[in-house]
Amino acid sequence: MKAAVCREHGKPLVIENLELAEPQAGEVRVRIAACAICHSDIIYMDGGWGGELPAVYGHEAAGVVEQIGPGVSLVKPGDHVVVTLIRSCGHCFFCAQGDPHICETRFPLDFNSPLHRDDGEKVVHGLRTGAFAEQVVVDASQVVAIPESVPLDSASLLACGVITGLGAVVNTAKVPPGSSVVVVGTGGVGLNSVQGAALSGAKTIIALDLDDGKLAAAKAFGATHGINTAQENALAQIQALTGGRGADYVFVTVGSTAAIEQSVDFARRGGTICIVGMPPSGAMAAFEAVNIADSGKKLIGSKMGSTRLQIDMPGLVELYRQGRLKLDELITNRYPLEQINEAIDSVRRGEALRNVIVFE
């Protein structure tokens, strides 16, 4: 099997002699058609969150089910599926609370990677998925069947960028109609927070970024205003657009502690700051604590958009089919696996909303 393997922090190397174990009970083998490049993959590749090497990363994927293990009933061979990193048991404390995205159960795949070289060397199953490869073996809870009419390259974006950005707005913060919303950062996740706010009926949607091109994209996705923070005073502009109070909701979609610190001031008294982007391990943010307490501001985190895959994914697919959810427009370029480093470098330079590795 061909896959992009990171042996050292940095650029992955495409090899053709990677082997994949057969799916065991409760597991599924999927032939990958497309895998988008997420900043989380790059942070892991660079060692920002630690982890062992060698590893295959890639977690924003879609493909076709090749084989199922015993006990799998939600999908069958031939089904088109979205493949995510969300692995859930359905019965632990968090799953029972309706939070499968933070399931506490440890699975066999968490201990024994299905990947190895033909010489027996184990390869880490990066981000529980390892989808920069022609095939993956994942737990059945990580896949959701979708209609064959949905293009698999567009469907791959649903696996992380869409559910993370849009879900933070719809599921985590539950933004009500008529709200004022600020979205800090308008990359792939940020644009989905923008369209999540638009779908929620927000009245004012203010996008912040350093790139005018991305701000233009944000307006196409539903932002009512765009502020280039390198050229304008973001706080003054936000206050001017919100009656001098600040926004009801602020979503920080970039993994920057400086952006998180600044965003506290963007929210009104009683407002909510939602941290969506994930900084590297050890990165610290500082606030004037009395400002948060005295102003009654709420600081919350959102992992994977608080997504319940089997419930939320069909709804998102239907929004796409109705033309109300933009997916195709998120794809900047498509690359074969052999050009993965070019695709990654383009993302690093900030040139892409989402670059996608395509296998067929």
C-alpha cells in the first residue's frame, strides 16, 4: 500500500511498502478517495503536540468501504463514507451525556496500530486515522455513510474542517438568530464558522484576518463585514459595528495564543469567547481575570465542533445537496499523493483554504 510516512518531524516521504492489518471486530477498512490537509496534521508533523514516529497522518478523508469486521452494521462494503478521527463507544460517561467527541473509552486501535512496514516496523496510526494513504482501518464509529451523489473530494472536508468550524457555532455555542458574531481567522475552519453563523441567522458576522483574499472568501461564505487586522484597529471596528458593546460571540479559529488573548476584548459584557483553534502543547495564554469575572464573560472550548457524527453528518450532507452549505468552494487545489509536500507547503504559506490529496 502507498502512503506518506513521516520518519522525522517535517516532510513526509511517500513509500509503497506499507501494510495494513485486516479489520477486527467493530472495525472498517476504507479505500480512500480524498484526504484534505488540515493544520492539525501539520502541527503533528512538526512535533507541536509530541507523538511518536514514524507515523502516517491525515484525518480529513472520504472513500469507499472495502471490508467490515464482525459486529459492524452501520455500513457495508461499497458504501461511500466520510472518515473522521472521532472514535466513540456510545456508552461511556461522556457518550451518555451526548458528547461522543470526547469519549473516554480506549479502543484496541489506540494500543495497536494497524500500520506496519513489510519489514515488521510499526508505524503510528496518526490522529487515529492515517489517511494520507490509499486505505485505512478505523473503528466503525469513525465513519458515516453518505449518498453516492456527493463528490468524495468535497465530502472529505466534512470530516474535520466543516464540523469543527460550523459545529463550534451550532453545537458548542448554540448561537441564536439575531446575534453578533466575530470569527478570528478565515482559513478552512474559520470559513465554516462564518457559514455556521449565517445558517444560525446571525445578524452581524465580522470576519478578521490578515489576508484580503481570505476576507473576500469570508464574505462569500456569509460574513457581513471583513476586517484586515494588519491595517485596521479590530477592536474599534468591532465596537463600532456592535453599538459600542462588543460581539455576542467570538470564535477564535486559529491556533494562536495571541489571537486568543486579544479576542477576550472583542466580546461584550456577558458575551462568549469560544476557542476552536488548537495551539501547540505548552503554549500559554494570559488574561486579566477580573475582566472576565466582572464582565460576566464566558470562555469555552470546542473540540471537533461537539459533533455527534451519526446525527449531525446527515444534516450537513442535506444542506450541501440543497445548496445551502458550501463545500466545493473550500477546495483550493487537488494533488496526487506524490505531491503531498507541495500541497503542505502551500498550506504553510497561507495560500490555500483546503488542499486535497486525491487518490482516484
